[in-house]
Amino acid sequence: MRISNARKYGAAFFLSLGLIVLVSCWSPEVTQTAESSLQQAQTLATGMTQQLITQTPQTPRFGQPIDCQLGQDCFILLYPDRDPSPNAVDFGCGRQTYDDHQGTDFAIPDEQAMARGVPVIASQAGTVLRVRDGVVDQRVANEADKTAVTGTECGNGVVIDHGSIPQGTGWETQYCHLRQGSIQVKPGDQVEKGTVLGLVGASGLASFPHVHLTLRYNGQVIDPFVGPGATAGCNVTRHPIWEKPLAYIPTGLIRAGFSTQPPTMDELWQGKFNETILPENSPALLFWVQVYGVLTGDKMIFNLDDPQGNKVVNNETFVNESSKTWMAYVGKRNNPQQPFTPGTWNAEYQLIRGDRTLVKTQRQLILKAEKSN
Ligand SMILES: [Zn+2]
């Protein structure tokens, strides 16, 4: 996936004599396709093959392409686009996709998780067809970054032919944006389901660390949440081809934490501001959240309590523009006349849509007393 323009929305509300800050930032929107450069001659799909593809008992099943616990240490950020027009819609009629996005993006929280290493694994047994490595992991943030990856949009990638699955002939999987130097297979290798192919990275046209998985049957892209033979659009009859059902969670938490300065989206993807202990003389204390899939009108509640249980922030606000990724923070500047109280500070964030609480998370920070001499 990529970021297409540099729109940024910022709003600052200074409450109670300028001590408390609430700033929301919507990340630039994602609007254009990627990850097709390993397809090469895989564009043989015709209207005829399209009609012939239907769900059969022989249709193979595919596992998630990443060795992590979905909803805990990884999440699905973007789905295949099911709208053939220049608009985009995911299978759940949501907006967690972009025009002509052909795969599913399994994301990890930040580049620190990426550095620790999260394995990309084969979704099914097969034979490695093509491999590319050597593309630098550099998240795309603007048009110049995008131009720089022209021709290598998939980044470091692997394509597997699943023709060896009994009666599963014609299936292919493609894995994109792997970490530079991490690919562990070569063309001709036989792999099993779960074989490690490499590590999650951010190479090619990627604006966050993730692995993009495209499924193809006879060269035609298949949305694994819907299965072959489905009509275009959302809320169609679905026959998912995942081995185990994968939940549709179009809104969720990426990370939350504390900082002593306003974070940027870029810094959050880098993995900064994960401290749980900070000095009491910090210039400010901010509680930040990074979430995906916010919609216009979503209600957000922020709470920040000092160690005595006093409400330093108790703020309710509404999202004023839908966004695929989003961040906000609240907090307080340190005041020499009334300095921060050392001890455990408690923060809570809720994202509410209608009568449903979609995200609720708590964090604790220890403000450490300075040593007296
Ligand atoms: Zn993708």
C-alpha cells in the first residue's frame, strides 16, 4: 500500500488555561495499487476463466501468511478492493482498502517488532516460483518515495505455485514487502504450509510494516474472504478460502503509550514512545493512541488520572473525517508552580460507534521521582 498525498489535518484545543492539549492527526490517505510487480505474466485472466472459477470441494484452503496472533501482536489493516470502478470497498462494505488493492495486508505494530523479526510463512504447500530480495526497507511517505520504488512495488517478495496441492492446480500466492536480506527460499524449493519464507518488512510500496498476500487462480486475483466465483462488490455470498475463519475487524488499536512531546505518525510506526517509566521533570506528559479504521462521527473518550486519582484529562471528542490510520494525544505540560506528581498515572482510551465500544484500552505510566541530594 502507499500514501498518495500529503494531506494532514491537525486540530489543537487548549483547555483549562492551556494546560491540556488534544491534537488529532489523520494520516495521509491511501489511494493506489501496489504490489503487482512480481505478477509478470500472470495476467491471463479473461472473462471466460472468470466464469469458470467456482468454489469446489477441491478448492484449497490457505493459512495466514504471518506467524503471529491476530488481534494481539498483528492485525489486518487492509483488504482486497472489491469495487471494479475507481472507487474502493472491502468485502465487509468498509473502507479498509484502496482502488485495485489486490491482497490482504497483515500488519505488525511498528518497526521495533519488525527488527525483532516476525516470520512470513507459506499459506499452503507448494513450489517456489519467483523470489526477489535486496530492496531496502523504507516506508513510503510521499510522492518521491513512491517514484523511487517504481518497478519494485512488491519489494522483497516470494511467489509460490500451489499446483502440487492435490486437485488444487492453478493456485498461486504472492508475499510482498519482506525485510531486506530475510528471504530464506529460492525458486524450485518445495515448501510446506508454514515454512518460513522470510521476515515481515517494509520494502517496496509499503507505508507501514506488513506482509501483503495476494491469491491468484489461473492468473486471476481471488479475494480469500469471499472465495472464487463471487460477484463484485461487498456483502455478496461468501465462501472464504481461509483454513480457519479470519474475523473482519475494520477498526482497532495499533498502539498506545506515553510521550513527553507530540508524536508524529512516522515516529509511531518507528516504534518510538513506548516508555512506561519517565522522569517527573519531563516537560510534558502526553497519552497517545494510534488506531486504524476510524469513521466520521466516531466518539472518543480520553482519560488521564494522576497518582492521587485526580482527573487531569477527561475529554470526549468526535472524529471529523474517516481515515484508515489515525492518531491522537492528550496531556499536560509540566508547570514549575505545580509540578507533576510522581507515582503511577493511569490513562484510558475508548473508541465508540453508536452503542458499540470498538476499542477500549488502558495504560499505566510511572513518573519517577528525582533523587534528592
Ligand atoms: Zn497490500
